[in-house]
Amino acid sequence: MNRYPTDISADPYDWVSSVVAADPTRPAIRTPDGRSLSYAALDAGAARFAAAIASLGVEPQDRVLVQAEKSVEFVLLYLACLRMGAIFVPINTSYTDAEVAYFISDSDPKLIVTTQPRAAATRAMAGSAAVETLGQQQDGSLAALAAGTTAAVPPRPAPDAGRLAAFLYTSGTTGRPKGAMLTCGNFTSNAAVLAQEWRFTKDDVLLHALPLFHAHGLFVAVNTSLMAGASFILMPKFDAAEVLRLLPGASVFMGVPTFYTRLLAEAGLDRSSTASIRLFVSGSAPLLAETHTAFSARTGHAILERYGMTETLMNTSNPHDGERRPGTVGPPLPGTEIRITDPDTAAPLQQGAIGMIEVRGPNVFKGYWRNPEKTAADLRDNGFFITGDLGLIDADGYVHIVGRGKDLIISGGYNIYPREIESELDQLPGVDESAVIGVPDADFGEAVVAVIVAKPGASLDTAELAAALQPRLARFKQPRHYVIMAELPRNAMGKVMKAELRANWQPPTR
């Protein structure tokens, strides 16, 4: 295994400034419609955005909450925050106004950046925070402010691995979503390891089809590319046919399993259309072994599967040079420790035994924002993070994920926690109680199913339940199927037996 890279800067913005110093004209970003930025242009754009947000009152360690569509300007705003030491807080564009109100209240941002259609609703709940807009075509009030600003560019803070760089909100089995605090050291250490292990160089071109509000799209894909001085093609969103059209101009592609199942449905996916690609990476959800095998048969490429979390970034990876085993997520990355413990006693288990996966390393987050109780519950005094995932390490050091102790559903690469959906369902008229489960789905990996028990004498209509949830939950969290039952199965302690619900699930006939 390669040596862990210790000689790296603690300042993530050095990814950009070091390339500018050595080769300012090196390509950084281009878009399918022909827009192109060099590293020098990327640096200049980030400086303008830093000056713009500073003129709005943003200072180092202030939060900048961003709910905006994927664009070059989104990347520039992210880099501006890294450059001046502000904390970048991206949230899913699907979140409803009710969900956004919570994120505003919890993160207490100095600036909120949203889309023009959502600007009025956002201002109504922004409190003292400034509100600006950002579009996909170099438009929006923040882009205009950055383009015309005469404000001074704020100074770069001294490198500090412990300085907070971003929050990513992650839901839990109980309560509201929690802000995972990620540091500059988390970013620089993880990007350096991934660039090393995945053999990224300045000559690589990443075809970027992932969302930017997600750790995979921003803190893996973008960070690793910039760390290596590579470039990326920024697609507005994933489209299988468009991916096939653009692949010949790229050398790396990262996706969630859904991307690969949809690419396999394209007749044009073959060895010729993927000839320029040296690496396909999959993550954010389990990749079925059948998908891995089918993709290899069609293209000659073995997809590299890895394992990461919001709180830890990347933990393990199948090897670039070596066997990429279907159904496993590979050995721990250099500098990252993985151990398997008894879920009840926390005692380390022997090799091959199934237990709780725990992670320790410079990639592990600092804790949950303003939530010391949850931080103490999930981060041990010795630095190990309790992932909530169940797994084992085989004789060759490969990690296998076998289950999830936290009842997490992963659908289309997005983390969904049943308790959040259940709490909304239980408030609906006529609903006595609910249980939400994930079931296998060929396209999304897992689909959300809501099992409902009606109150005595109540009559429930599943279409009405679905309509009632639409304004309360992001679309990706909304159940795809509803089941009405007389009662939920429970064990002797009264706990709902979700395993039984999953085992008895029967897909509806079409």
C-alpha cells in the first residue's frame, strides 16, 4: 500500500493557487455548452466572489447556506468560501420551504444563496441573514455583484487543519438533521489520499454528472480533481445519453449505482464509447454485484467501488491496481483505520466477524454543530467514529458492508432516515402510526415504502397521503409505495420488526 501523503498543505485553496503559480493557463472547468475556465480564471472568479460575499458582511467562520442549482458559479462560491475561511453549507435543491427554514435556524448563516424562484420564500424566513440568488447561466444577484464588485478581496487566513470548512446536514434515526462539521484537514487529507490512490494527474479530465450539494459531487469529485490540478466537465445533471456523448473527452467518471444501471440501458454503451476512460468510480450506495459484472462485460471496465460517509468522507476503496472485488468496498485508505466492534459492548471483534464498523483518521469530522450530546454518542474518546454500518473485514483486508445498524435507506445515492418520514406521516389526519422501510429497487438501489396503520374508524386514501407529504418532504424522501395494515408487527419488547416488513414486501403488480 502506498505511503500516506503527509507533506500536504492544510489550506484547501492551495489546490488552486499552486496551479496558478506553476501553470495559470491549465484548463480547470468546462461545460457541455462550450464555456471554459483556466485555473487563473478560476482563481480570479473565486476572488471576486470572496469580495462580493465579504461586502455582504460575511467574515471567516460565518456560515454561507447555499441551495442553488449546479453551475460554474456554484463552484466559484465554494472556492470563495475556502479562500476566505467562511463555512460552506450546501443543501439539497429538493428541500421544501419547511425543511429550509430548519436549516436556516440551525446553521445561523450570515448569507443565504438560493434560486430566483425561491428567493421570496427564502427572504421571508431568513431573519437577519442576507439573501442573494444564483442561476445556472452566469446570472443571479450574487453573480452580478461578483462581476461588478470593487470591494477589496479579503485576505486568506493562515493554514489551519482544524478550521471548519463546511457543514453537511445528515439526518438521524431520531430528531432533526444534524450539521456534520468538516475541517480543512478533512478536505486536504482525503483529497490527497484519493488523488494518490486513484492515480489522478493534471492530465485527467473528470466527467462530472453528480450534484454539487452532496459530499460525493463536491468533496470527492471536485476536491480530488483540484488537488491533482486536473480538469472537469461540469454537466448540469446526469443524463445517460449525454454522458455517452461526452465520455470520449474524459478520462474519469464518478457516479452512484443508479447512473450505472441507466448507462447499461443505453444501446451505445460498449468498449468503443468508454475507450478513453481509465477509471469508473461508484459510491454513495451499494453497487450490486450484477451491475458490476454486467458493466464489465459490456465495456471491459471494472468499476471501482469505495465507501464513505458524510461524517468521514472516504474511508475505503477497491484498488486502482489490483483486484476490484464485486460486493466489497476494498481495504481502508492509507491513514484511515477501520475496526469491527461488538455493537453492544464495543469490544473489537476478530477478523471475519460481523459487527459495527468504526473509523478513525484525519478524514473523520470534528463533530455535530451545536449538538455535543450526539457528538459524544457517535465519536469515541479514542477518536473512532461509530458509523452505524455493520460489516466485516475479510482475510485479504477487504471491507464488506452487510447491513445498516441505523436503519438508513439509500435511494439513488441519497441518505434517507425513516424516522424523519415517519414523524411527518404520524401527524397526518387518520394515521395512527407508521413504519418506513427501504426495499430493493432495480433503478434506485432502494425505494421508500410507508406502512400505515389507520386510527380506529378512519379511512385512509394512499393518494391523499402522498399529496399531503409533497410540501413537507423533499421529493427523494417521499415514499414510492404505501401499504395499509391493521397493525405493525412487533417483538416482545414492543419494537416494530422492520426486518419482517421488508421480508414480506411484495412489489405491486402492474
